Amino acid sequence: MAMDPLDAAMKKCGADAFVHYATGEEADMRYLTRFVMHDPFVFFKRRRQPGTIIVPQMEAERASRESTTSVMTRTQAGLPDIVKKEKDPWKAAAKMIAGQAGKNLLVSPALPAALLRALEEHGHVIVDNGTVERVRAIKSPGEIRLMQAVQKKTERAMALGISLISHATVKKGILYHNGAPLTSELVRIAMHKQLMDEGCRAVETIISCGEDTAFPHIIGSGALKPHEPIVIDMFPRDEASGYYADMTRTVSKGKPSQKITEMYEAVKEAQQIGIATIKAGVSGADVHNAVVDYFKSRGYESDTRGFIHNLGHGVGLQVHELPTVGPAGGALEAGSVVTVEPGLYYPGVGGIRLEDMGAVRARQFAGFTQFEETLIV
Amino acid sequence: MAMDPLDAAMKKCGADAFVHYATGEEADMRYLTRFVMHDPFVFFKRRRQPGTIIVPQMEAERASRESTTSVMTRTQAGLPDIVKKEKDPWKAAAKMIAGQAGKNLLVSPALPAALLRALEEHGHVIVDNGTVERVRAIKSPGEIRLMQAVQKKTERAMALGISLISHATVKKGILYHNGAPLTSELVRIAMHKQLMDEGCRAVETIISCGEDTAFPHIIGSGALKPHEPIVIDMFPRDEASGYYADMTRTVSKGKPSQKITEMYEAVKEAQQIGIATIKAGVSGADVHNAVVDYFKSRGYESDTRGFIHNLGHGVGLQVHELPTVGPAGGALEAGSVVTVEPGLYYPGVGGIRLEDMGAVRARQFAGFTQFEETLIV
């Protein structure tokens, strides 16, 4: 990343260095280093200097090739001598960090509390208020291209899932595929395998049907049914880049109830209203409220039922990140990538959700999602 | 979990409650709640009371069904009123937590630094020194059964991977399968797909070959070669239970160099020595050193080459957890599940690693791994 915002944050509080400690799966760490390691490691950056990571000897070779930072081994950072006297691993890590980075530190908000306490024994420690997270929220053209690529793969998996449903046969109120009941699990695994072939990892893709669709985060199980809403919500991560896509479609094999059809049309229209409202400078709250107002005008009031979640969220190295597109959302900035995902949920009736993803631009929302929205398949 | 150790830790420091904040993927949180949510949520437990989680309204229904704790919505915990005045999300969360759990808190070592600072504005906050992690390290019979089941699935995937290699044809120094080069990627994806069918998620399985095997964490890419060591190191997680297995085999399609063959025999013997040394009460350091000594006796000295990592580690809801089976390891306890994974690594020659997993018992190591160890396939 461009390190200027971190330098500015350090200068403001008089810190010698910025420190983070996490696995390479954690979004800030991945952004700062582009290095993935499954055990936590140290990142530090002194003012006006490039970043450095401290890794075990056995990771040093790979880190030198893959990380965008300088690389130091724990041995080079003095850990073997430190652990001879200091048996508490947090205190040992803090002593190593203080020796390399300095005593007065700005630390990541996600730094483990135990390491914060240990670092406090060496000097003054200030917790950063989210500098890296805010920088991450504005994507470079390169990041946008990576995310568009994940979105394309996601749409191909969605096409596979919907095709399994649309080509299913119906027998005694259940969908069948190749003579066996077509289940949520089967559709999910087929989609995940295709994503795996494309270098993406998807987990807990929602394939919910009927009553379950009224609860937005029930992932769904068992045989799928005709004439019922089927919500497919997926958020695959590209293994190589670490970027996510996020996408939802709702379909029905055969005509669903009138109520569901009307809800679908309202959600589809609400999504267009959300999309039309988005541009740089408009607040996430205003975008969200435009959809709330529209739903209200159509008679869909929201309390514990109806439209019960935020309209959208930022996407990047986390599936949920800044900015907020909901009641607490501030002004959107050009370069953010957000979802627009209105939904309506009524226990006993069912749920509908439609989710696209795209970039906030100066004058509009530049959608990445090109997948059609059709209820009956 | 049995909450007594947390109650004791709270009593010792006079805390009103224990607090954790993480996603359900984080091992302590999963252990405390058995609830998986991809955004972070709050767990708190007052002394001598059961645990409670605070989740968004839209997760409440699922949480009530899936969590082992009581469930409270953010609305029930007063968040909507708090955020009217408090715009900083960490400060708002802290106010909500202080209102429900109390002001003097014992918090998880993994609690984000930003939340720790915000909680300090309400009362005295002590960072726990790893109570939950230590409880996790001793597995119940039920956990052992879950881990044995993951190990079985892991071995079936290993069998598939090795079978692809052993059935490959050789042409111009490269392995072929169905007329195409047999690559690390192809073997990895085939194994991951089979694991997916069995409800497991595997990531970054190492399939490294030749020179790459000298670096234990290079995951490997490109065409596999005959007469070279191929290291297969996998650590799948069962999606339903969250438990990991961890397993490594090294194979060669056709006879490798004499040096590699000798290293293989030394590593195999080292593993047996490690296994024979393990029982409750013996320190992880002694087990590790028994292997170091054996390697030395065979002429394999270790510095930045040779045996360059710990002999093993605990496995459970994390792939690497307590106890340590390495120079810093204390006394092993009955019920821990650990790996025994000696390895030798020489750049320019190659690397060998063999890894089994099993439970520490009063008198021996009860291995879960039943997969043969054969170099030439």
C-alpha cells in the first residue's frame, strides 16, 4: 500500500513505528504484506521506511519471494536469546518487537489484547483507529480488475447452480437430478468444485429453499422444492489474490406464490433504486434509506420482518468491509467496491434477496455483476 | 466447555465477567459457543452463569438453534440507543458489553486491541493468559472421535493423491495423467474435491516436488517429476465440527537419489523415536530433543538446514495449537492431540517429512494415522 497514511498517523501521535500481528489471512495483514502464512507473524514499519515482516526461518525463503515487504527471521530479530530468559510468548514477542520497531508504537486495532499489554511494558502504545482499513476501502484500478475477475468466476458458478435447478425434474414435490433428489448440499458442492477449478475458495454458500429463505443466513439443507423461492448467496475468495466477490440470486423452479412474485418484483425495483442512488459523496445511509422508503411505499414495513439488514457493504480482502451501506454509513468515496442487496423476509411466506457488486464512481455505480435476474427458472 | 476454569480465572482477578469478541471461525470462540458466524460477535460469561452471545437480529434464529450459549440480540443488549450517541463502533460495542457483562472484565488474549482500549474507559480490564486455549488442548472422548473421523477422510484423500502419482506415466522427465502433465495443482484439486464431498475444507495442501521440498512451506506448482521426493502435507478441516487433521507423506515415483533414500529412512526412524517417547508427563522439549539427538547420531546436524522446525504441535479447532512439541514445550498431558512430524531439508538435495497425529495417553501415544509410509510408489 501507499504508506503515507500510516506515516501521517504515526507522526500525529509521535510513534516510532506501526505494528501489526496476525495471520496472512487477516485482511489488513494481507494488504500490508501480500504474504499468506497460517500462523501469525509480525509486521512493523518505522516512519518513512518500508515495512518489514518477522517470520520463522522456515518461511524466510518463501516470504522473500512473495511478500511486498522486507523480510527478517525471528533469529535475526533476536528471539532465540530473548526466549532464554522470557518464557511468556507474548512478552517475548513484545521484547523482540520493541527491539526492532521501537518503544513508542502505533498498533493495529486488531492486534491481540495480550500483545498490547506486553508492548505497554516497553513504552507508550496507541491503538490506531483504522488507517489501513480505510485505505483498503478505496481500490486501485488493479484491485478493481482482480475483483471483476472473481465476480466473473462467481457468475459462472451461479449459472451452474441455477442450471441444476432449472434442469431438474419434479416428483412428489421435490426436485430430482439424475434420478436422485436435488439437495442444497449437492448444488453447493457442484458450485464449490467448479470454483475450485477456477482457483477460488467458497464456503457456506447459501442455497436455502422455502420457509428457510425467510432467515437470511440459514445456509439451507435437504431436497429443494418447486414453486418455492430458492436463495443462492455466494461469496467466493480468489486464492491467489485474496479478493472476494459477493452475489445473490433468488429463483423458483416453476411459478411460486403470488406473494413471493410480488416480493421479487419489489426487491428487484429496490435494487435499481439503490444502484441509481449510489455515487461518490452520497452517504451509505441515504442509499439505504432510499430503499427503505421505497419498500414502505410498496407496503413492506420493516421491524423484525421485512427488510432487516443493511442494503450493502464494502467488499475486498474481507467479504464485509468498509464502507457501510446502511443506516450508519457515511459519504461514499470513488473507488470503493460495494454490494447492493435489498431483501424481504417474512416467516411463513419466504424470503427474496438480490445482490450485485460494483464500484462507486464520481457520477454513478459501475456494476461488475452482469448476471440476469429472473425469478422463474 | 466446562466453565469452571473461566470461573476460577475470573475469581482470581475479581472480574465480573469474561468477554471475547471474534468471528465463529476463531478457535476459542468456536469452542465457547459452537456457533459459526463470519462477522465478529460478542461472547460474555458472568461468574457462575452460563455464557451468552450477542448477535444481530438476523442471526438470532440460527444462533438459538446452533449455539451452545444463551442468545441475545444487539437490540436486546441496547445497541440501537447507544449508537445514537456514540458513533465510534468500538466505543459503542464497549458500552453495550459493559452494560450486559459488567465493568471489571477478564478478556480473551485475542480480543482486538481497539476493543480493549474502549472497555478500559468503563472499568478495570485484565487480559486472560490463555485459559480457553489451555482447556481446548485437552480433548474429550467426543472430540477425539470427531478428530479420528477427520483423519480417516484425510487418509482417503492422501490415498487419492498418491494413487494419481503412482499410476502416472513418465515421459521426458515429467509425470503424465490421461495424456496431460500431472501437476501439483491437479493433484491438489483432486484431493480437495474429494474432501469437499466428505464435508471437509482443505486449503493450500502442499504438493511440492524436487528442489522445492527443501523448503517446508512451499506449496508446490507445475509438473511433478519422477525420481524426486514429492511432499504431500494436508490439513483439512471438517466443516461441521470445525476440527482439523494434519498429515504428511513423502513419496517418489520411481527410485530417488541415494541421499534422499537415506534421509527418508532417517526421518521414518526419527518419527518412531518421537512416537515412542510421547506419554503424559514427558515434556514436548524432551520428545523434540530425542529426535534432534537421533538425527545428530545419523550425521544430520541442524542449523538453517537439516531438521529446522518443531517436531510437532497440538491440533484441534486450530491446525496449530497447544501443546508445543518443540524446544519450548512443557509437560504433555493426557488427552492432547499432537502431530509427530520430523523432517530433513537440504537445499540442492531436497526434503523429506512424515507426519502422523494422535492422542497423548498416560502410557503412550495413541496414533490416529494408519496410513503406510512407503517412499517409492
